[in-house]
Amino acid sequence: MARLVTPLTDAKCEAARARESDYSLFDGQGLHLLVRKNGTKVWRLKFPRPDGRAGLATLGTYPALTLKEARNRRAEARRLLAHGVDPIEHALQSKLDAERARKCTFEAVAREWHAISARKWKSDHADTVLRRLETHLFPRLGSKPVAELKTRDLLEPLRELERKGIVETASRLAQYTTSVMRLAVQTGHIESNPALDLRGAIVTGKATHRPALPFERIPELLERLYSYQGRFLTRIAVHFCLLSFVRSSELRLARWSEFDLDRAIWTIPGSRTLIEGVRHSTRGAKMGTTHIVPLSRQAVELMRRANELTGGFELVFPGDHSFWRPLSENTVNAALRRMGYDTKTELCAHGFRAMACSALVESGLWSKDAVERQMGHEERNRVRGAYIHLAKHVQERRLMVQWWADYLDKCRSCYLSPYEFAHPELTSANIANLQQL
């Protein structure tokens, strides 16, 4: 027959004093207060484990853990046992989960996501993403466990940027946050992604197009270009940019080793050799793959004149003061401003690309794929891209860039629309005759 146990009281627990050896005060159902000879009082619980072994769990010390709290712990342990769960193993697992959650912070997961993603990114882009995370998200969210983050927590730093008018950065950070929390789901740190509800919370800014001149003003542009009184190499750079319509970084960081003027080919690598002390000097073609640029006769002539000035250097367009440093990012736009153009509303260096692309399309002479290749755009449809990646359209593009250069030359003497220049048979007399039919 089981011995009857008189439940403990707070007074009895408080009055218990140390003896020469440890002893226990029993409360029933396995719960007892162990009074050590040094005076420490510890709550313990005896119970049969699911596998039949005897179990003994330490619940905490008295009076930090009160009698009532110890009984609650006993009730929870008995509930677990009723469901076949070992309280000792459950407590150990809970401790491990808590420690894992404590270490699994937003910054830790974000850095893991960045390291994985950076394998397929260009180094400049990877640096930009990490810098945005470190500047805008880690100070607010970095130390917080991902398991504790709610949508409202993730939204706070984005709203702060939105209030400052930094909308584009806020929008991109929302995308990064969604990807970071998705990784947290995939790695088992959380069950669902709270960042999914960020969609639509940040109002993205309207896309702004770089200013470009209408075709009617091309004669004016050429007149100002040929009358430019600034540095001669800068004038060559502006003119070559107009003829080749490449991106600014592709032009500024160009090396002579990339040019084969006898074959009229410029091969822009996916990345370039680092120039110490020059930011982003490893940038090559924007898409990260080699970009072949056929050159017109006029462009080759410009490069030969540039070679007389800088052929002994590595860079095609070095700066004013250091042959090993490229032109500044603002050189071409500064030249356009000196020519009298507002680079924010009338014309900027990037606007040359829009002008050339529009003229090529309007002419009706060239295939869409050839124009896209010349612009340095890659096929976004991966299936289609797998079949056309070798189709560089080089021969068609040779004709295309020569047509563009000839069109510009024609516009020096008299303006024609791209379509009229492409179809000289459509003279005004012919049109008048057709209208009479």
C-alpha cells in the first residue's frame, strides 16, 4: 500500500534547515524538495520514463521557484508522460531549440543568403547588396532571432526609408528581406515567411527614362560636338560613345587590348583587371559575359586618333592627371553640359543608347535580335536564350553600326528621319505621285 504524503506548505519549505546530510521533503506524485547540507533547497521530480527507466528531473531552486510553480512543473511533466513524451528529453530539446533560435538571427541568415546568392552575382552587385543590408537592416533587425520577427518588424526600417524618400532602396530591401526569410523557412528556422506580406506595402517610384534628343535635333548635336573646345580626348570619347552607344562604364574602363582595329571589333570582357584605387574598375560588359561590338569606319578612325594620344597606356580614355586612372563617371555628361545641354532634361550620355536604338528600330531594316545584341541585352527567356546565345548577329550588326554612323554623317548636312534615310526610294516626288493615284 502506497504511503500517504502530506502536501508541503510554503511555511514548511521556508522553515527547512540544513542538517549533517541531505534530506528530502515530499509533496506527493514524485515531487520533493531536496535540502542539501550546505542549505541549498532544490525541487526534484521522480517519474517513470516512457521506456520504463526511472527518471529524475531537477526543476529549479527554492525560493526562486515557488511551491506553486514547482507543482505546475509537475503537472506539465505528467501531461507529457500521458502522451508518451519524456519530460527530460523534452526539456533538453526545448533548450536546444531556444539556443538555436537565439543564434539564428536575421543577420546570420541574411549573411548566409548573401553568400549563396553572391555566387551568381557580379562582385559589384554583391557588394552593393551587402552594403544596403549593413546600412539599413542590420542595425534594426540584425540581432533579432528570425523566429521572433513579424511582418510589422520587417516593415519598420522600410517605412523609415520611404519617409525619407529613398523609395527605390526600400523596394529593393523588401525583396532582399523576402528572400532572406524564405531561406529561414527552407532551413527550418521558421514555419512560414512573414515577409510575403510586405508585397505592396512600399510604393515603388515611377521609372525615369534618361533624357535623349529627338531626331530633329541631331544636326544641332553634331554641330556642337564638332565645335567642342574642351579636351580633344574628351571630344573623341563623346563622339565614340554616340557612334557605339555602349554603356558609360564599358567606355570609361576600356583597355587597348580589347580592340582589334584592323578587324573593326571591340571585345568587351565580362570582367576586367582590377585597377588599384579605382572603384568598380573590374566592370566589363554589364551582363557579365563577353560583348562583341562591331565598329563603323568612323568609329575606327576615332580610335586611331585616340591611339595617337593614349596608345602607350593601358586605358583608352585615361583621366586628365593620371594615365592609370580612367575618365571620371561625369566626364561625358560634363562635356554635354559644356555644349549647352541640360543632362537631366535634354540629353545625357545614356541617352545616346536610346537615340540609336530608336533610330535602328524606326528604320525598319534590322532584326530585333540584332538590335538587342548590339545594345548588349541578353535574352531573358532562358529556353530561347539557350538556342541563340551563339547567334551574335555580328555581320548584320556590322552593317547596322555603319548605317547609324552614315546616318549621323548625313544629318550634318541635312536632316532626314531614320526611315527616310533607310528608304531613299521614298522621295517626296514619289510620295506625291502615289497620292495622285
